[in-house]
Amino acid sequence: MAQANHHSSQASALGELAREVLIDLYRALAGHTPQAVRIYGEDDALLLLLRFDPRQLIGASEVSFEPLVDTSLIALPSMIASAVQRRAGRKLYPGNLSVCADRGLAVFAFSAVDEELSDEAGAAFFAALTPSWSREADRVAG
């Protein structure tokens, strides 16, 4: 029973972190906070429900904004997973994204992996972001 409670509290903390990341990313994308972000989880499944005001995204334009919202939100699942991995050392696998722009709803699905990543695995994940040259190569070339 204690192990089930520990797993439940870890999943809850992971969901809360993903929620905070989604709020921050949405604020950066839209320029304001979402109306609501809810977390739903069961076993290894994690769903984030984003509620936004479609009128805030329309602005003065009368043209359809649905394709713009869809393409803007499509990058968020992988960004959320990367941020959670970096902050908590836990891996989220992005799943489906469902958007209903007219109603101001988006649902992000993830699968959470139980094992924690080592610091070495986390460093390898971001290895492409570090320069590929070495200081020794600079000295030899210079």
C-alpha cells in the first residue's frame, strides 16, 4: 500500500510539473495565461487539458485562426516532455494532441516512464546543444 501511495504522489508531482510547464509555454506563445489547465492521470497515462479563450487569439482579424492555433500548439508536447525531463529527470513520451480551437480546448496526452534517468542520460539528451569542438582543437588550429 505504501508503494502505491508513493507511486501516486510521484505521478501527481510529475503531472503538476507538466502543468506548470504548459502554463509557462502557453504564456510565452500567446502573451497571456490560459483560462485553465487540468491534469488527469491514471497508471502511466497523463492528460493535460488546456482551456483558452479563442477571442484572445483572434485579435482584430476576422479570418479563421484554427490552423494557426493547431500549428502553434503542435510543438508543445515535445517541449513539455523535454522540460519535464530536464527538471525532474523523468521521461514523458508525448502522445496525441487534440485541439478544438473554436471551443478553446486542447488535450495533450503523455505516457510517463517509471524509471528515473541518470544525470549521464540527461546530459546525452542535450548533447546536440553543446558545441562539438574542443578547446584543444582551438589551440592546435590557432
